[in-house]
Amino acid sequence: MIDKSFPPFSLSRLLSTVFSPVKGETIGVMIDLPEPEKAEHLRFLANPAFTIQKIAHDVFWEGLKDGVAEELGLKLGGFYAYRITGGSNLDLPDEAWTPNDGKVSLEKDVYPNHDILLCISTYSATAPLTAHAKKIGFRGATLHGVNNIILNSGLAVNYNEVSIEAEKLRGALTGADAFEIDFECLGKTYTLRLECGRQEAQKSHGLCPPGKPDIANLPAGEVYFVPTSASGLFPMHYEEDRDTVGLQHVEDGYVVKAELLKGNQELINRHNEKLKNDKPTGIIGELGFGTQELPVSGHDIQDEKIRGTVHVATGRSDHLGGHVDSSSFKDKSHATHDDILFAPFKTPEVHVPQVRMYKDGEVIPVHENFAITDYLKKALAGASPVTAS
């Protein structure tokens, strides 16, 4: 358990720290809905199932209207709902609805007319929004899966401090040749090796300053790589059925086959068919390490940022600097970025006894039993480095 207190959530503090807003910039809020036309006259608020969207409206939109926008010198843009995509980081539809003005175009009416956009949704929209932000020139943040735990912990922190700690850990991990992750599952041990080619490690640190069109993924607090290749084996719980565990066979950077360890064979069969017919769905597109001390929220957007956790991801990687985008897939509905989080609270049948870094001719343990090792503790205890962008 995390024995740490957090300050009360402050929308003004969050926005001012993350964006350092420039006076006169226009800010808007986006949500997703199964029936986005129910954004008209805010009809969706009558449905208690839309907890994420209610937070988007009540806390963020109403907070901006009730003085935060004026306090920060921001102009109030619009509140928009688009049709739910059904998958992580799938391209967004262009149509959206507003409370009062009916249907609009995201590409024509929303993106060009906002300097800052907050996307508070069911599924992550970081990849598609990053592509639009860099093309059009706006900034923003994606906050998918927000709940009250996240609001009062991961979104209540000081992101200047988060950035400093993330930079210390980034500096300790950057330039690695490779990482190996050991897994213990159902009485057997497996290892996944991820090649990093001495690349510069990147960080998700929650800061999105003026002059740099980009999208912050909040809560932030992560050091990550886009692996150059990968090989080995790793077990995975399936989100469609958490009782099903499949062993993922990785060759030349791709999951090429899944093998049933426990649960539903039909689910494994469908996964194998997808891997066979649309190869990019199996590419290992990310290796990530959490950097923050946070409580478990039940949503990966925060839980993968918890220090001691490790995650890999398959699929789309263009928003992380990789080369796999939505055009890489035969079926656009497959163009997701799917994080696979390993943590005791998320994967009780999958233990990670050690994560090792290969760097400068040394083999350095960086995680043991879901905790950082002395190597990373020393990095955190070091002097504050200059925060990288």
C-alpha cells in the first residue's frame, strides 16, 4: 500500500502546471459516448453509467466555466462528444456533437479552433490526437478512464516534481542495449528480451509547454522505449476474459503465436487468427516503467505509472516515436496500442521476479519483485538534473 498523502485536486493547478497557458489561448473538452448525439442538451448526464463523461463535464468543463479559464487567462472553447471507438488509440471519427450547436467536424471545427484540448474518454485517444496536434499545432491532454481515485491522486500531484523524478530514472535507463523480463506463471518461468539499441529513453512526465504541439497522457510518470526488436516468451491475461492466460511467443519483434495456459481456447484461437491476418497487431511497440508512488486506481492509465510496475505494449507506436501508425494495419479496427501491465494487483498469476538492463557491458537488475532496485533508488536520490523536454 502507498503511504502517501496528496493535496486536494485543483483544476487550476493541474492546467497551469501542465500547460503553462498563454493568455488568450482557447481551451475545449472532448468526451466519447456510444450515442454522441446525446451530448445535445447534455442528455447523457441522466445516465449514471457515464461516470468518466460526468467527471469531464462536472469537474473539468464546469470548472473552466466557473472561473478557472478566466483565472488562467484562457478563452472558453467548446464541449464535444464523438462516437466511442471501441479500442485503445484507434483513429477518432470526425463527427462530434455539442450541447447546443448540433453536429460539428473535429478536423474542421474543433482542432483548428483550439489551442488546448482535454480528451476525457473511455478509451485512450493519445495516438490519434498526437498526430492531429503535430499536424495542426494545438496542445492537449488525454485522461481516459478518469475516476475519483485518479482525480485525487494522479491528477492532484505537482507535475514539475513528477518530471524531475521521471528524468532521474530516465537518465539511469537511457542508452540501454536491451532489457530482459523474467516471468513466473502457473509453476513455470519465461523470459522476454527487448532490444533497445542504445536509444535515448523517453519519458511521460505530464508537461506540455507552449510552443511544442503535443499531447500529454495524464496521469503521467513513466520512462519508456520503442524496442527495436524482441524475442522470447511472456504470459498475458486477456482483457476480454481475465481468467484466460495465454503464452505469447515473440520472434523478431512480433508476437507470432499465442498458446493457452489457462482458460478459453476459443479466445486464443481468435487472437492467433488476428496475428496471422494482420501482422502489426503483434509488434512489440513499447516497454515502459512506472515512476510515481500512487495508489491503485483500477485503471491502467494510472496503474502503469506506479513505481515498480513494468508494461509492454503491442501495436501502434507512432505517438511514441515509432513507425507503426494506423495505415500499417490491414483492418483499421486493429490499429490499437494495447498496454500489457504486469503488477501484483493486476496480474496475480504472473509474477515478475526480475527485470535486467544490459548497458555498457554490464547486466544491472532494475526491478525485483515489483520494486525498484538500489540502482534506481540511487538515481532517485541523486541531484535534480535539468528537466529534458
